Amino acid sequence: MEVRHSIITALLAVAVGSGVMLSAQEKTEDGPSAVEVAKRADEFREIKQIANRAALPSLRGEDKYILRESYWNGTLKPSKAKLIQVQLFRRNEYKFWFAAPERDAELALNIYDSEGQLLEADTGPVQEKPNVVTLTFEPELTGVYYLRIASKATTKRPQDWAVIYAYR
């Protein structure tokens, strides 16, 4: 990230020195403008907050989960799925929250082992938040697992999403 920042700084210095003015709203050859990137980051933060609010009851009390700072986000096309690789440790219980902004997105969340076998886990929607589903899983073995997230074909447009998780 620092290298990219240095390159951008050097390019801006050359552009300003040569009298070329760049607007933050102009697209670069490599992708979206700085304004577009910031707007998308804000949108993903809002979706993560939906998941965080759904997780709050599980993060309180005597037998509470400990929320991890790492999370995943992106955009998912209707009736498509995405796999998220995660390292889990036996003797821990994990809870995942998968959120999207649309209440009718019909989200699905499953977990698979490293061999691609669907594993049994407690899954379901968060009652107060129909656009959030949870998965609770206690691995028998330490290892790599895969979360499969999907949005059902009933949605007409791609869904931005976020997945957070906690353990105890």
C-alpha cells in the first residue's frame, strides 16, 4: 500500500508540475476515481454495521462470543455463490453473520470442509434482521474450512455483502 501511495504521490507531483490538473472524480486508466472508491468503502462499512448490530446479542452476557476484527465483503450476483476460506480451530465454537442491504435478498450461508463436504451447522435468519443470516459451527478438527455465501435468484440485481465472525 505504501508503494502505491508513493507512486500516486510522485505522479501527482509530476502532473501538478506540468500544469495538468486531475479531478478526484475523474476515472483513472486503472479503475474508479478516488471519490467512487471512498463511496464504495462507505457502503461496505454500512453493510458490515448491519451484521455487527445483528451480532450484538451474542457478544454480551456470560457465555459471549468474541468478535474478530477481520471480515470479508464484496458484491455477489443473483443465483451465484462465493467461497470464503477460513482457518478454524477445534475446541472453539464459531458464529458467522452474513449481511446484505436488501431485505428480500434471501441469503444462504453454509460451511464445507477442505474436502468439499457440506458440514452440519446451525443456520438461519436473524429474526429482527431478515437481511442477515447466521451460521454456528464447532469444528471437530483444526483446519481450513470454506464458507459458501449465496443470494437466491429471486433478487434482480447484484448484492453487496459483508461477513463477520466471532468465537468462544
